[in-house]
Amino acid sequence: MLIKENEIPRVALNDMNKVHDVEIEIVNKLYDAIVKNEDIAEISKYFDEFLNDVVNHFTFEQGLMEKYNFFAYPIHRAEHDRVLYELKSLEKILKEKGDIKTIKDYLENVFKPWIINHVQTMDTVTAMYLSNFV
């Protein structure tokens, strides 16, 4: 397990909490497959599921931010775009080189600290703002 449920703080908008919970479940499946050294096809399947979930997660939040004119939307969106770019780069590394070690290192040393910090900071402020409308 990469991320325990209690490591991700709850935010003021329950729909955002649900999205985060699903993402943690999916990234943990990917991570567990890597740790168990499952075959590359299985890991790729889990990575695709994770990447699709991240896209849906970001799209959901961005849609709410746009709809309710969230003041920090450009900054929050830029952070989403940066992480999505990293994940798409990792997808290429996985598909072309089968480099599972790089994926594992990224999940442990970049994604995990990032998602915890992102929820504690940007998502917490965003959810507080959005809770006035949703």
C-alpha cells in the first residue's frame, strides 16, 4: 500500500473527498502490482486506470472551479496540468521501455508527497470556497 486513507485530509466538499478516495484506491492497486512484481501487461493496465482516474479527478475539480469562478483557478489548473504532464511522460516510459522502477520511484517520492500536500493546501481552499455554492 502506497497511501493510507487517513493520510489524505478530508475537505469541505464531500464529492471531492469521494474522488480522492477512489484515486487512492486505484493508485494503491497500481503500486501493489509493482511491488508484487506482476507482469508488465498487468501493471500497464493498472497505470492506464490510474491515469484515466487522474484525468477525471482533475476535470471534475476544474469544472467546479470554472462554474463558480474560483479565484485561484489558474494556479490550481496549472498544478493539475503539471502533474498530468509528468504522468503522461511516465506512461510513455512504461509503454516504450517497461521501466517499472521509475514508476515506483515516482509514486513513492513524487506523487505521494504531492497528493497529500495538494489536498492539504489547494484542494482544502478550493473545497471551502466551493462549499458556499455546491
